[in-house]
Amino acid sequence: MSEKEARKLRRAECNFRVTTVYATSWRFKGKLNGGEGTPAYLGELAESYQLYRVQLPRLLPPRVLGLALENADVGILRLSGESKPNVELVDGVAELFTLPSNQVVLAVTLWLRGKHLTREEAAAPIANILEKCIRGDITLGAHSAENALPEIIARAPRAHEFERDGPDKLDSTPMTSLSPERHQLVFARGAAHTKIGDDDVHRAILYRNKPPYRPEFVLMERRPDQLNKANGNGRTPPAVGVVTPYISLLYGQPRYVDSSIFLSTVHAVGTAARFRYIWRQAYEQVLRFREQKQRTVSGLQTREDLEELADNLGNLEFDLAFSVEFPLMRVETFQSQLYEAMDLEKQAGALSQMFTQLGGSVRSELTAIEVRERREAESRQRWNSIAAGVLSLIGVPVGFVVAFLGANIAEVQANPFESMWSEKFAVVYLVASCFAFAPGFVIAFPHLRNYVKRHVDRKPLGWGLSVTLLGVATLAGAIRLQHQSNDLLRLVDVVAISLGGYAILAGLTVTGLWFWWKAVRDRKKRTVVEPESGQAASSDDAPTPVVPAQREPVNAA
């Protein structure tokens, strides 16, 4: 008989199979081949597993992990030193699974031989084993699982494809190999035609003496309908399935049901670990943003400050969406009850709401940044328009004058004592000044129109008349300087004539716009008042209806 067949025979003689599922601090970044990762004990579930293989936990093969874990002797710390343990550890196996979210999960299965669970006293030794397993008092070879697992992964053929989560930076918690997320499965088997004990026996397995495993710390135990059905022949004991957040008790279930429950538990524990990791990472990202890049003064936040935060939160939200989904396989009620007992649905909802709120905050910041950037762009555009106006104000007349003088340079050279400010060129400077002020008037016209439109009083009229009078005065003073012999004064005279003409044009424009808008408003008022007065006149001119006089009743008396 081979060693494999002997182990199988020894396992068949056991009446308890205890599986403890631990989340680890590793993630597997590699890829498995098409036929790799399928557990060998699925039975009737193998076909369904192949259909949903990508979405289900997959067993890490020796090609990735090596044979160190497969050949390691699995035991329990301090069990051998106890007097009369009343339970025999027959065999044990440890397996590493990877989830679609890359989370690595350790599953340790122990085959035990003890008394059948017909009385509460028989449950005490099993409860002792469960207490040790939930604490992680498992040995893999000569070391505890906590110490042996890093060495096994470090020596794996594909060790570079494993990535370990770093230490918790929020509260400086030391990094451990086994994460707090754990769940135990107790598969019990009784003697022929023997019923498992009552609820007191169940509670002795499900609850222990230390929190959070005592009954008062568990909201309610759950009994899925699919796992608690009586057999129709009346001779086989009814199946039992009880689910709590930390342990599930199963009795009399078919093999494929056990496999489905096992895969659901592996996925649930790994999902709970990913939820904790996502929450801590999101909180750490937000905390780092607040400490390093958040601006307390309004108007200083930039896109570069939010880029890293938005990118990391997006990755975590994508990881959350990828971690939640799990295909239903045969035993739907167990999965839903287990997720409800472990509070995974509420955790997923809380995480989703947290990301929604964080996304709203980031969008609000980006909206404020966009408003500031749009305002800055408009300001730059206004300054560019002003710069273009100033450039045309200076460049056009200068170019005109230079072109004119360049064309007549021979004439200027013929009279070396004639200045370029000579009265002979006054018309040229006048035309250049008009060219200079023309763009300014074109730019100012929309602003003058809006100014008049916003004021319904006579203030624009006063300003228009005042500017017109100022222009007239400037023009009159310029005319008086027209016959001065000083060249500089003649230049000032030319500019003053253009400036006075510009002021008169601007003042008359404001005045004309005011009278035009007043006429428009008066016409609108007449349009509104005339129908009302017409209705009133028609009602006054209408003949008054004659009401016939009523006779008083004649008194018969």
C-alpha cells in the first residue's frame, strides 16, 4: 500500500475534520496556467469549478510554491504536552490559495479521531483544538506557521511573484504572517444511525470561554435551509449546518457540499482581508494628503496635489470592485449566510460609500481648481487683448510715421536744419494719433454699452455729457496751441486734438446709447400698459346689464 493510500485510509477512519482558514499578508502577482490551481477533492463540484475557475480561489501548485509546504508535517503547538488530550491528531495538510484579488490565503486541515458528538462532554476536546487553531498555534515542520510561512515563500521557485503588504503605518502595528481574518470549519461525522447532539453540543463547539467567541459577542447563529434538511428515509440522521462569524459546524453533508463550503470560506476570509487592507490604505492616503499636500488656505490647491490621491483611490476602488464578486456554487444559502455573519456586505457598502464621499470631495476640489484656472485664463485673455490694443496703439502710428518719413527721407536730408517735429509733418502725426486711438475706441465700445445698459438712471447721461465737454475743452485748447513755434508744443497739440476728438466721440456714444436704451425701455412700458388700459376701457364702456325688478310676494292675508 502506498503512502498516499495509507493516508487516505487513516483519514477515512476519523470522525472530525477541522479546517482553519487564515488570511496572510502576501499577494500573488503571478499567473497560473490553464490547468493549474484546481483542488483534487472537488468531486461533483469539479465541473462547476472549471466554469468559474477565474473567479474562484485557486490552489498554488508546486511549480510556484515548491514542495516545502506540501511535505511539511502539520501539528498543533503544546498538544503533545497535555495529559489525556482525548483526541488524536491523525493527519494534517496545509495549502495556499490565491484569490482573483491576488490575496493569498492559508488553509490548514486537521483529521481528528475522538468521541462522537452525542454529548456535551465529547465536544470539549474538539473545542480545545479549535481554540489553539484560531490563535494560530499551528506548526509547519519544526516551526510555527507564523515563522515557517515566510521561509517557505522565500524559498519558493516563484518567490519573486509574491508581494508582501508592508507594516501598518497608522498605528505602527508589527507585520505578521497571519492576518486577523480567520474562520474555522468543523466537519463532523457520527456513527451509523447516530444523531449529532442537541444545541448544547453545538454551542460547545461554536462558542468558547474567551471573547469574541462567547455567545454574547455573536449577534445570532445562522442555520441555512439547504444545510439543515431531514433525510427522507427516516433512518439517516438529519444534516446540520450552523454558521457564526468565526466558526461553522457541519454534519452529514455530501462531499460536494463540503467542497463548496470550503471554497466559499476561503474566498470570504480573503475578501475580509482585502477589505481591511483597502480601508487602511485609503485612510493612509487621505491622512498623508492632509499632512503633506492639503492647503488650508482657499485658492492654493493645485491639480498636482490631487493627482496622486485620486490615482491611488481609484486603484483601491477598482480593487474593491474586483474583490467582492464570487459566483454562487451549489450552496448559495451558506455563502450568503457566511457573508452576512462576517459582515462582509456591510463592509463593502461602507467602503463603497467612503469612496463615493472621497470622490465627491476630490471632485469639489477639482471644480474649485477649474474655476480658478478658468478665471486665470480669462484674466490672461483680457490682458492679451489689452496688450494687443496697446501694441496697436503704439505700433500702428509709429509704423505709419516711420514709413512716411522713410518715403520722404531725401526731402528731409535736403533741409538739414528742418526738424522732424516741423509743422510740415503735423498732418502725418494727426493721422497717426487717430490710428492710435481708433483701436482703443473699438475695444472700449462694448464696455460703454454694458455700462449704459446696467444703469437705468441718468448717471450714464451725466458721464457722457461730462466726457463730451471735456473733449470739447481739450480740442479748444489744442486749437489755441496750433500756431505755436515750439516743435514739442506742436506735437502736443496734434495729440491733444486726437485725444479731444476721442473724448468727444466716447461721450457722444455714451449719451446716444443712453437715449437709445431709454427709448427701448419706454416702448416696452407702453407695450405693457396699453393692453391693460384697453381692457379697462372696454370694461367701462360695456353697457350695464338691466336687472328686472322683483315683485314682492302678495300677502294672502
